[in-house]
Amino acid sequence: MSDTLFEPDIDDVPVDAHASQAYLTYAMSVVTSRALPGVEDGMKPVQRRILFSMDAFARPDSAHKKSARVVGDVIGKYHPHGDSSVYEAMVRLAQPFTLRYPLIDGQGNFGSMDGDNAAAMRYTECRLTAFARHVLLSEINAGVVEFQPNYDGTQQEPALLPARLPVVLANGASGIAVGMACEIPSHNLREIGDAVCRLLDDPRLPDDDVIDCFQGPDFPNGATLISSRESIVAAYREGRGSFRLRANHEIEALARGQWQIVVTALPPGVSTGAIMSRIDDLANPKPKGDKKKISDEQARTRALATSLIDSVRDESDARHPVRLVVEPKSRAVSQEDLLSFLFAYTDLECNHSLNLTVLDTARRPGQIGVPALLRQWCTYRLGAVQRRISARIADIDTRMHILDGRLAILLDIDRAIAIIRAADDPKADLMAGFGITERQAEDVLDIRLRQLARLEAIKLQGERDALDAERTGLLAIIGSDEALRAFVRGEVAADVERFGDERRTLVNPDAQATRAREVPQIDEAVTVIVSRGGFGRLRSGHDVDEAGLAWKAGDGPLAVLKCRTVWPVVLIDTEGRCYTIKPTDLPSGKGDGVPVSSLADLAGKKLVAVLSSEPGSRYLVASDAGYGFVCAMEDMVSRTRAGKAFLNTDGALALAPLRLLPTDRWVVALGAERLLVFPLEEMKVLGGGKGVKIMTLPEGEKLARLELFRDTLALSVPGSRGRSKTLNLGEADLMAWRGVRATKGKKLQG
């Protein structure tokens, strides 16, 4: 027995190193094997396994099979996890309100738009849809994809499904991995097909021409897309952004001049129940937190809601999947005011994110734009078709080889039959007597003598000629890149013709203009508080005691801004990207606030500044590389949750912007050991970009700080022995430091 607690052949590894490696392994497993779809087939592993399993016994031309049977087959052969997770994934593939092109034909209760759960798997039945069978599985055994062992090595499963169309865009995807997530909306198949065909025609097609093929996302339930064309193009180009969606509605006229609003289609993820609950909360608000009464804002909103709305009811049924009726308080209520209230305060108008994070063809996770995604898919599809054709040519060669052997035998069939009947080793005698190969001889011996005697040379020769002609045509296709592209283009066009349909989501970018005439925003003095850790909160008024503010352990103030509720709040990260939130998005109260990353897609970036000021305010923005410009507050405002690239830092770090006062005349630029003062009027006014050179810096040195002043300034600068000293810049000594923008400045004395 060993005297040690552990086996002697086990290496000692530091706990922190082992934990780090184990977590990295887990994280990559979640990313590549669970959460993110592949660019080739748009499937996650569990979805891929469900469809592959169903292809064996639940095809579109077969009867529906019990869902429990499918789930059992999947977890038994390919996916050794809980049955509930597999069933939930299968249910999503069958929901016509979740997928634009459902992959499973469900029979029974598969849930509803209102969030109702599906019935238990023992009660529901399913089979593949024609779309899933043709687009994702028709080439599964055509030599297109590689197979790999399942979890216990007893079965083979495909590493990918041989997708004939970009399903990743057609049906979209949603998933949360470790440190990354994806949110891909569905799109119209005809628009996808148009873009793919144009890329196959011209591989060098500009990205903007690819994006021009898309009007925008096309959701299963319809609704109306009201984002501007510019924001849609920007989101598709970067693979990140958001889309503004609005419910479809009608105004129904009633007797005696009465009317009502009928909502007929909702944005994705929004239910009639949620809208009714939200309206009830607006009309009957409850005190927030530990408050004993509702806030002034809640009271104003309640008064507005009760003055506009009389009742809300859900009349949805089988004929009308969505029919939400809103009755006005009286016929004197303005239709525009009521609609504006509903759009402003409920999810009848909301944002839907785009985050194109997928596994590329090398199985590496990353965020890419729509043009890059389609280029990768085209490359994959061209390779897949080439492999399919090569496999078909190999099959043809095998069959023609067999036919050549049979035709050789038919030249003297009687002698062949005699050899088979009398010879001790008929295979060897046939090979010697007719000059055929071992494989051909085995084929002849596998044929019954009665059938062998009935072989007809004309039919065999006809089959061989047809195969030879097919082989010649296939060789011509894979022998030319242009011919291969044309062939794949024809297949894509045929599939789009078969499965494509009209858009369900309307596009009306002009509708966004009505947002400016929505419910008037309340203009109040507030204080926005953001910590260095990224937590934001709101206090009413400007009389906030900054010294009395509480912070999380290790955290502290980044910005305490005295502003107004109608002013935008701009967040700037270290890479110069700007994000915009409303002051009223932040919670009031005495808590620590909420992470601002829940209000803007910061993507893990660190904030360097938070700004808010009245329209027309100007700022000096710069990077520590020594470049910058003057801009207006409006230039930094972003319309999307994902923000916008504003200051081009080229790998440097953005500095906190400085607000310009009307009296400011001079700019002070401070390097590690040099100081430059120059007139503010030498700075260029821009709406974004890299800017102009502020100060010439030695290699490896950074711009430490910028200051603005009118006549005098007390500036803290580096002194001797690592200590700082105060440098007074006034009328008398200003000229000693004055220079011209973009120069080195003068050296500071120790």
C-alpha cells in the first residue's frame, strides 16, 4: 500500500494554474460546443444532433413521431445531457413564431407567443419540415461533411450539416457563452439568396452592394422596422447594432364617431400579456423599493395613462394570432397622442439587438459583419459542392467499372456461365478468361445465374453512356471556378424559388420621425452619478452632497454630473467609442445603481468619461497619441445601444474630453517632460475621426493631459525627485511657453 495520499504518478500542479486551465477549457467548450452557431449551417450542436437523429425516422413524408422518442434517441446516441434541455431546443425548432423557417413540424401544444410552455414530450409529436430535410439534410450522405465519433464512440455523427442556404441568417440564432454572446435576427430568404447569388457572380462585390440586398431583418411575427437606413447599414457592416421595431396597428372606426386601436403584429419577444401588464402598471403604479408612495414621475405617467386609455383587451384567437384592442378614454382623445404614448411607454416599440458572433469556418468564435459572413458561407458552399461532385464522380467510376465487367462477360455469356458452374476457382478463371478485375469478377459471381443470362447489352451500354455523359458534365463543373460558381448559384436560386416568400416585417424608416412628437419629456434638474466600476444612478435636483455619496468597496466616483432629464448622457470608452443613455434610464434611490453596461453594449470596455450638457456645448476630445479635435455635444450622441466609433485612437487610449467655455482661449498640452501652450483657435472642428496633431511626442511617450484656460492657470507638473510642482501660467510668463500646435513644446525644468 502506498504511504502517500496521492498516486505517485500524479504530478503536483499549483491550484491557481489548474483552475485557470480548467476554466479556460470549460469556457471554450461552452463557446464551441454549446452556445454559438456555426457560420456553415447556423446550428448549435444540440440542434444539429436533433435534426440528424430525426432524419433516420421522422422525415417529412413519414408519420409524426412521439417527441419523447426523438429526445430519447438524441440523448442516448449523441447528446448525453438532460432530456429537458433537448426537448426545449426541439420545441424552439418547431415554433413558427420563433423561427422564420421552422425546421420541425410539430403536432400538439408547442407553446405560444405569450410564453406558454409546450406540453410534455409524451403528448406532442413531430417530424422534419421539407425545408429542414432539403436544405440541411439532403446531402448528409453525399460525401459533403465529415463524420465524427459520438460521445462514447459507438455512433458516428456529422460535424456539420450540409446547408444548401445560409440558415444562420435565415433563422437567426441566440446564445450566451463565456465572455461573448450572439443575437442574430432572422432574415428573408429571397434577400439572402439575392446577396449570395451576387457574391457568387462577383467575389469582389463591395460590402455596401451586399448590404443593399437587405431591407433589414424579417421576423416571423411581422411588425414594422423603423430604423434609419444608415443605422441598418452600419449594423450590418460591423455585425453589431440594434434595430428599432414597432407593432403593426389599425384604427377601427366604431358607431357614433367612436374608434379603437387594434394591434395586429408585435415586435419579436413581445407578448400581448406583457403589453397589458405594462399598461396596468402605468395606470396603477406601485411605490418603488421601500417607498411608501409613488414618485412624482409615476403620478404624472398615471395621470397621462388614465386620461388617454379607457380599457385594453386581448381578442387573439386562431384566426387572429395577435389582436390587442386599446379603447381611448373618449372619442376626443387624439389618435396620435394615444399611439405616441403606447410607443413611448410600452414595448409596442422597442429595440432588437444584432450581435453577429459566430464560429467561423475555422471554428474560431468572433464577431463579423453580414458581408463577411456571406463570403465565408459561399467559400464553404463551393467547397461542399466540389466534394459532393467529386464523391459522385467516384461513385460513377465505380459503377462504370462494374458495367465494363458485365459487358465483357456478355461477349461470351455461355462460356462465363460454364466457368461459374464447373470451375473450382471461378473468380480466377473469369479474370483470366475475360481480362476483368477482381472487383468485376466478384460482381459477376454475386449475380444469380438466371439473372446473369438475362442481362441485356443494350441496357448496360445505355446506362454506361448516360453515366459517362454525367461524369463529363461534372468534371467540367469542378474543372473551372467560374463553372462551379455558376452551378452553385443555380442551386441556390432554385432553393430560394422553392422556399422563399414575401417579407413579413414591413420597412418604414419615416415612422421614426413621429418619435419626436411623442409624449413630452419632463424637463427636470437631476444629478447623474457614475462610478469607476461602471455603476450608474440618478438623484433629483442639483443639491447632491458628493462627499456623502456611498460607493461599493474599492469603487469611487468617475462622474457626478449636474444635468437635466432632457439632456443625453454620453459614455466614452478607452477606444474612443461613444454610447448614449437617458438620465431617466438610471434608477433613483440610495442604492449603488445599475451597471451602465446593462443600458449600453460596452462589450467589456472601460469608461474614461461620462458627459452631459445642453445642446450646442463644445468639447475638446483627444487620445494619448497626441491627436484630437473640437466637436459639438450632438456629434458624440449615438442612436444605437451598441454606440458608435467616434474618436479614432489607432490603438492609443482616449483621454477624458474637456468642455469648452466661451471664455477659453488657450490649450495646454502636457507630455512626460514637455509643455506646449497654443491658441485654441488652432484646433480643428470635426464631427469625428482621428483629428489633427496636438503635440509632437517622442517615440514611446504619451500625451499625459490637456487643459483649457483664458488668462491664467495653475498647473501641476512633474518636478524633481518624482515630486510634482505648481506652474503658474499668467500674462507675464505665458509667452515663454507659447508655441504652435503640432510642435514639441518646451522642456520642463526639474
